Amino acid sequence: MWKKVENYSLNFHNKPRRTAIHLKLEDNTDAVMDHLSIEELNTLGTLLREEAQVWYHSTRGDLVAHSAPLHEEELD
């Protein structure tokens, strides 16, 4: 199910070296995208910073920047 991202944090853990993005979703639930490369963290961080509306798919872990997902099938 698509849920709007309300807030986020980008995290780099030095020991062990790993990255994660923590998302706060519109229904007050949390999601974590982890084990990202530095490039992926940078790209997704840019998307989260620059796009007005970002949506997270709670079962697949997908992110989209879109005014609003219209139908599940259209964004699959």
C-alpha cells in the first residue's frame, strides 16, 4: 500500500560501515531502507529533499515522487 512520507532521516553508521534511511509515514508508522550504497543514499536523499510529495510502498519498499499514486496497478 502506498503511504505518503511525512518525515525522514538519512543515517551513516561508521562502525560497521552501513547506511539507512528512516521514514515516518502519514499513518504514523515507520519504515527503514537499509544496506544502501553511498550513491543510493545520496540519490534517495536528494529525492526526499527536493520533491514535494514522496510515497513509500509498505510491502515492496519502493519510493516514488508523484503528486499522488492514482492506482496500485499503475505504479507496480
